[in-house]
Amino acid sequence: MKKVLLTVAISSLSIVGCSSTQMSMSMGNMRLINSSAAPQDVMNFANTACKNDFYQGASFLSKAGKEYRFKCVKAEENEILTPIPGTTIPTEPASSK
């Protein structure tokens, strides 16, 4: 039993040591994300978070240290999704009807 607990503790610490991404604020369509992950991973996380809240995706606003600011965009607002510089926003395949 002690070996199992020790293994779980060590593996969780090693995962946390690699990178962490968390939503620190969600207010209306604005999202503040703290992350030490690669910018593309943060962009993917933001897009997923916005899409889970029924938006089209995330548009990058600014970065300060490890804090990224995003605006979730709805399709009917005719706004452009802006990626973090040097990253891409994955396109969804066109659905066939």
C-alpha cells in the first residue's frame, strides 16, 4: 500500500513540475489563464474552454508573464479569432450534411 501511495505522489509531482494550465478567471466572455505550458498548448486550452461554453473559439488579447487573456467569440458577432503570435487555431473539418 505504501508503494502505491508513494508512486502516485511522485507521478503527480512530476506531472505538475512539467507545466500547469488553469483558468483563473472567467467573467462573461473574458478568460484569464495562468500557464507555464507552451503557447500552442495554452491556445488549444483556451479554444477548448470557450467551445465548452458554447462559443466559436478563443481570441488572444494579451500576455503578462504567465497570464494569458482571451475573449471568447460567438460566430454571429462576426469577430476574428486571433491566435497567440506564433501559434495557430486548429480548423474544424467541414461537416457534411
